[in-house]
Amino acid sequence: MRILSLAALAVATMLGTQALADTVSIETAKGPVDVSAAPAKIAVFDIAAIDTLNALGVDVAGTPANVYVDYLEDVASSAEPVGTLFEPDFEAINALQPDLIVAGGRSSTQVEALSALAPTIDMTIWGDGLLDQARARLAAYGTLFGKADEAAKLDTDMAAAIDSFKGQAAGAGKALIVLTNGPKISVYGPGSRFGWLHTELGIEAAVETIEESTHGEGVSFEFIRDVNPDWLLVIDRAAAIGADGASAAETLDNKLVAETIAWKNGQVVYLDAAKIYVSAGGYQSVLGTMADLSAAFSKAN
């Protein structure tokens, strides 16, 4: 009996050590969290997370039915649908039996509810400092899935792209970020959800004092004319979410906007709305947005 007890203790100690070794600490939107390393089956409710995990070559078992961005459609088509960004399908998640759930952004309010089904982490990326957050999430996923070397290589590439674009942005002129939603328009500045274009990429802001709101500061076309930016960086919300309504190009095509330097010089950049609005902070989204901006700025230079 004593021999059996000692053997049982040895096994228990070994298993406990193994469990400890298989746990890693990663940085999340809520701070450091200890989670089981290399989870085999994951459900992801954040498009930026799906984007970065895809760039790392990590398989995703469950995603929202609609991921909105075309370059992630193959990921979604090979995964189980587990609800929407705002409303998880708890029955589908329970049936999937994931080892880990990744929430963030629009699904961050569901973290507590999702935690009842499986360990859940909040990997939200939001607002100013977006690039720093994106790189932190990339490193965290690399640690979590045993892909630290791959993550480091991707991070090096991102850092090089950021530095290269900053060189282009220097002295290129002042820009105003405009979001259209059908006929409605709002603007964003430093400190906003799109403020990283100014603070981290070095694009000079045409207006420094814009209300820091999720939906931006609603303005008139007269406002855009009076600001008279060198660049208009345009995000079409309706296009991003597949809604009906006037396109950004149609909304901005009027006599007042036509008086701006940006319009006269052909310096109106229609950014890929899905990338910057839906999957913002994802590795591929960030590089894609910078590539679009770089192409536009290089023509002007």
C-alpha cells in the first residue's frame, strides 16, 4: 500500500508539474492572464484576432458567421459558425467544446458569459496606441501557440513598414479623417479610434481638437471646406458592414468638398473600410492599410 501511495504521489506530482509547464502568461486587454498553452481548439469572436492568428498560421475552429473582410472568408468557411460579433450562439459553442475562447472589441461585453463555457480572454484593440496594441497581441499569440519565432519575424516586418511610412508622411501635409455613413459624415482626430494614423504613423492632423467619440464628431460639408485639408482619408462605414446607402465617393462629391486642396489635388484616399473599421489592429489589416496609404502618398510625392 505504501509503495502504491508513493507511486500515486509521484504521478500526481508529475501531472501537476506538467500542468504548470503547460500554462503560459500572456498580456491581454485586461492585463496578464495565465492560460493553458497551445489550445487545440479555439473559438474567436474578434476579427482582428482572427486576422493575426491567420497570419501566424493558427487554425481557428469557430468564428462569427460573418467576418466582413474578404481575405478571412476562407477561415470562416472552414470553421464552425458560433454566432455573431455581438451575439454568441451559446449552444453552438457548447457543442464545439473549445479549449479557449478569444473575445475582443464588439464582443468584449460577452467575456463573462463566454467564460462559463470555456476559458475566455479579452484581446480588444482600440483607439490611440493601436499599433502598440497590435504588436503586443501578436507577441501574446506567438507565446500562447508556440510560435514566438514566427511572431517575432512578423513584428520585424511590421516595424519596418511603420518606419518606412513615417518617412513618407513627414512633410506630406495635413490630413482629415472622414467617416461616411450613407449621407452622414463625421470626423476623427488624434486620440480617436483612428487616431493612430496621426500619432503612430506621423500623418499631420488638419484639426487637433476633435471630439473623441466612438462614432466621431458629426460635421457639415462646410466644416470640411473650412478646414481645407491637404488630404482626406475616407472610411465608408456602410461599405464596411455591407449596408445599403450612398457610397463615400457619392457623399463627398459636392461643391463644398470640391473647394478643398485635397479634392483639387486628387488627394482623397478611400481606405479599405473593412480593414480599418472591422479588423483594425489585425496584422494583415494594419499592413494593408499602410500599403494603401503608402501607395497614395508616393504618387503625391
